[in-house]
Amino acid sequence: RIEELGFDEDLNELFDRFHNDIKIDLSSLTDDIWKTSMFRQSMKIRMLFSCLIDADRFDTECHFNKEKFLIRTRNTQILNPLKAIECLERHYLTKNGGSKLINDIRNKLLDDCKLKSQYDQGIFNLTGVTGSGKTLSSLMFALKHALKYNLDRVIYVVPYTSIIDQISKEFFEIFKSMGNDYVLE
């Protein structure tokens, strides 16, 4: 049990801050369920486990690849949303492949993402077929949202290594003028 480890109070405080920071809408859970249930305990344990894994990987990276570790941790490269949006818009103009219909769909999706980026912070979902422009449109959303709310980074999460490789390669190309460590994979 977590109380037996002697840091339940600190973990509760950390978890409450985490919960407030990401503004998870748990209104579907009753107060009783949220405050007293095993759900809260399991979330705390998962968060702690995630922190331990992250710390272990950081430590391992520091040992085996000190240069990459220093790039990741020195935090010299902060998000410059205005410049990043300019880079993305230049890149987007060169991506006009496909038919007029496909380009119209991509432009509509991009316009919708720009509009929604002005909404309050929260959790958003973007669904579209392959080739509809989700990657660049969602990146534009993230950059404009970061600009509006003065955020200092964008974390782009996708499943599967092959997709990560494909997207990070495109992001490196888009932001190459921003420096080698602007995109961290």
C-alpha cells in the first residue's frame, strides 16, 4: 500500500496539483467516487510509476548519451510560436499535392483548427481520414493555442514508432531554421 511507503501526503499533494494543472473533467464521477475510490489510488500509483520510469530513462540516457541528455535538459530552446507558425505556413504552402477537392478539404481542416485554437484550454479531438492533413492542421492548432495562452512547449503524442518517425522527420524539416534542438524526438 502507498501509505506504508511513507510519502502518501506528498503524493496526494503532487497528484492534486497534477489533476488541477491538466484540468481533467471528471464531472462524470461523483465526489464520493473521486475522493474515496480505488480509482483515485490507482491513478496515483500510475502517476508515481510513470515518474519512476521517466526518471530511470533520464538517468540511463545521461549515462549512455550525455550529449542528448544535455540537449533535453538544458531548456535553452523555448517555443517561439510566432516564428514556428511562420515556418509551418511556409511549409504548408509547399505541400499542395493532390486534387483540388483534397486541397479544399485540407484547407478547411486547417481553418477549423485555427479557429478552435482560440477556444479555452482543454482536451480536444481531431478525427480525419488518411491524407486529410491532420498532422499539419493539429500542429497549427497547437502552435496557435500556445501563442494564445503563452505556453512554452508543444508535446505531440502519436502511436506507433513508424508514425513517430514519419512525423518527427517532417517536423525536423519544417523547423530546421529554428535550430537542431528545436524538435526533440
